Amino acid sequence: MGNKLKMKDIITLAIFNVAILVVMVVVKMVIMMVATPAFNYLAYVGVMALFCAPLYVVMSNKVAKTGTLFVTALFSGLMMLLFGSGWFLIVELIVGVICELLMLGENTYKNPIRNGIGYIVYWVLYAVGSAIPLYLFKDQYLASLADSYTEEGLETLVYYGSPAMVALISVITIVFAIVGYLIGCYFLKKHIKKAKLV
């Protein structure tokens, strides 16, 4: 029973996840404005993982209960649903279930290594999930983007959705997620725990 989410936990998760979503949107907007298209396609998920990590580390250590990563995935999926990508909600629900299976056990969210693995896997699956439409319903997906993408833009999207590019994106995401998670752990140890906020 002690590992079940209570109302205060859900409120905490909601507050932190709204903050995480804000960071994700800001990161994506900034990258689109200042970075090259190649960097955008290859690294935007990784940069999101980098900047969201401190919020995640504090949130997951504060709540530290089964469902933490699932709720994070749910919020992300709902955001994408609002942006018109309803299919990504299904992807994120699956991602959330996979991550929670990885986190089964006692105090796994308090275990830095287990929690770090969960965080990294979450973002890698997020990155891989972004390419799923190109494999499952490519023609319909590209047709739905025809009004907002040029022909060259669609070709670029297909290129970066190829298996080789998805593998490269995954590696880049892992690196950024690890760095972000380590920064988050340092922040947790040096500031949050000293202030007895967790």
C-alpha cells in the first residue's frame, strides 16, 4: 500500500510534469530557431532529456512510487494529443508501461542507477516512438503533413526516420540523458536534500 500513489503524489507529479512539458516546448522552439535542421532532427530529444533531467530527478525522488514514469509518459502523450498527434499518446502509454516494468522492485526510484536506467530508457523510447508512423502508416502520415511541410521537408523527415538515423538519434539521446541525469543527481544531493525538500 505504501507504494501506491496518493492524491498528494498525483498533485506533485502533475506540477512537475507541467514544468517538464514547458521545458520540452521551450527547448524545441529554441532549437528550431537557432540550430541547423540536422541538429534539430538528431538531437532535440536528447537536449530535452538534458534539460528535463533535474526536474525529473527531484520529482521521482520526492514521489518515489510505482507510476511515476507512467504519469510522465501520460502527460507527454496528452500534450502531443493537444498538438494534433493523437497516435503519440498511444506510443507514450506503451512507453510508460515498459518503463514501469523496468522499475519494478523496492525503492527503485530512490536507487540512482535503477532510476537513471528508467529515465534513459524513457527518452530513448520517446525518440524511437517519434519515428513509428513512418513504419506503420507512412503514406497516411506523410499525407497528413503535406500542408505544413514542403516536399523537401518530407524527404528530410523520411531520411531521419530511417533505421540508421533512428539508431544515431538514440545514441545521442542516451548521451544527453546521462549527462542531464548526473547533473540532476548532483543538484538533488547538493541542494534539494540539504534543504530537506526530499
